[in-house]
Amino acid sequence: MFLPILQPDSESHEVDIVQQDIDTRLRIIQELTAISGIGVGMAGKLVDAGCRSVEDLEQPTFNKMLSATMRVSLYFKDHLDKRATRDDAESVLERIKETLSDEFEAILVGSYRRGAESSGDIDIILLHPSYVNVPVPTVTPSKSRSFNNGGPGRPKRLAIARAGRNAQSTRNETPLLGRAVWPLQDAGIIAGTLVAGPFKWQGICRVPERIENGLWESKYGRLEAIKDRRGEFRRLDLRMIPVRSKGAALLSLTGDLEFIKDLRIQACKLGMHLNEYGLWRWVSHDTEDTSDSSQEENGHWELIHTETEEDILHELDKSWIEPTKRNFSFLSDKARKKPESRSRLIGSLDEKTSL
């Protein structure tokens, strides 16, 4: 008995080839977008130009297509996914304090201040006596309420307020770049820049190392190590904070997301607005038009005098909570174990809303 010889389905074969090409393209795009700063659009352009892997990005043809930020991310790609330990953060902070003028105050915030063993990046706020202008919120009271009382669900990120109406006057006055970032770069502490502005800088730092006699490496040694990519590199965020905003910045930039969200909701309930620059109260100007829209157009935010975190919590009728206990799981556990003390917690834990 002879079996019939089946002819290949040419149309089906072509479809398989097309699908393989699509799968290959998607795989390469996924690999390229793992580099910080490279989005799907840029990855698609690179693939169209012939790039087939992250390694290909080192080639001049593709490297020249990248922005400066993308090149920095590519240069340190083997380090950016590593978490910063508490020792890493403390070593970087120590070197920053030794390098900058004594007028600067540098404080570790973020998950480090909440007691985490490691962090995705090293978050540091800087204060300097020359920077005193506090950016005024640009939102109106109704927008502030809407912002802090969004739809259901936990927030994926906590929006940080942008500089307000007097931002333009302070744009060239903050000492972040000229007196902090550039000296740290010259000293071999900052290794690369991802985002640079007068209020916030994000980039890569090299974790300081000690040489055999226990002393820190020399400036020359650090710069050479950065050039050769020797040592450990971590993400670093520096934020310039007005002196009068220290308490609000410590509170807002320590987190966590749920803790700050609940504080902001509480502030709204009391007719206030909380951001990383301070606790604010809306003052309506005298006008014959008493409509809500008119009142919001004719008024201004007034900064409430609150120098410390304790002052802000007091204004919000909240008890002091240690930074190491400012996380969603702690508040939830405390609410379940002591239901009678719910009024002392930050906000309502049963009606979660997202920003």
C-alpha cells in the first residue's frame, strides 16, 4: 500500500515565516526596552535599522541613534538592576557630605529611612541656606480634592508636585547643579546623568570603596574606576529642597505611597493641601461674586508654618508614627489588631482610593 505524497502548503509556510519574523522582532524590542530610556518606539526604529541585540547598541551605527541618557543607561546596564544596600547608601551619603560645602545638609529618605534592607535607588534630599523660595502649588482647591480622591484601587505611583508659580524665578537660583552635582561629578562620586534640572537630578553614582589601609580611594582612583566601569554603581536621586520645606520633604519623600496618600486625603478633608514643599491653606480674596468657581479663581495658597514632620502631623490631627512604621502593611496590621484605635491611624484603611 502506497501512502499519498502530501504537497507542502506554501501559503501556510509563508504565514509561519511571517509569524516567526514578528516573534523575533517582538523579542528584540523587549530586550532593547530593558535599557532605561529606550521605549517601544525607539526600539522599533533600532530594529528597523538592523539592530538585533543589546550588544549591537555598542556599534556606532546604532549608538549614534541613542540619546545621552540612553547611552548612560547602556554604559551601566549591568548595574542598574542591582539594589542599593544600607551600607551602599550610607557610604555614598558620607562621601557626598565630605565633598560638598558644609552649608549643605544631606539626608537619606525613601525606603532607606523606612528601614528597608535595600532600595531600588539611593534617595537624598539636599538643603542649602541660599535656597529659601518655596514653590507655590498650581492646583486649585477643587483640583486638589480631585487629585487626592481619585477612583478605587491602590496607586501605582505617587505624583510629586511640580514647581509652582514662582518656579521661573528660582530656576537659576537653586544650587543643585552648580554647587552639588558638578562637584560630585568632578570628585568621582557621580558617574553619569539621566535627568538634570534645578530641583531634581537623577543618575548613576559609584559606591565608594576603601583601599588597603582603610582610607577612601583618591579622586583620581575613583575617576579611573568610573572610566573603566570598575566597582559597583547604583541609581542616585538628588532633590533640592527649600529650607522652609524640610519637614514636608522628609514626610513626603520618606513615604510610603499609601501613608502619604492618606495624609493628603486628610489634608483635603480639612481644607488644606499637602505636598513635598509644605502644608497649605487656601485663602479666598474678597469679591462680590460668591460662586465656588469665582472663589477658586480669586485666591491663593498660604503656607502654614510647619517646620517639622511632627508639626504637620499635628495640624492634620494625627499622632507621630516612626519612619520605620510608615508602610501600608503596618497600618493594615495595626487596624486589624486594634480596631478601637482606628481614628489614630493615617486616614481610612477601608476606603482606599488612588491618586
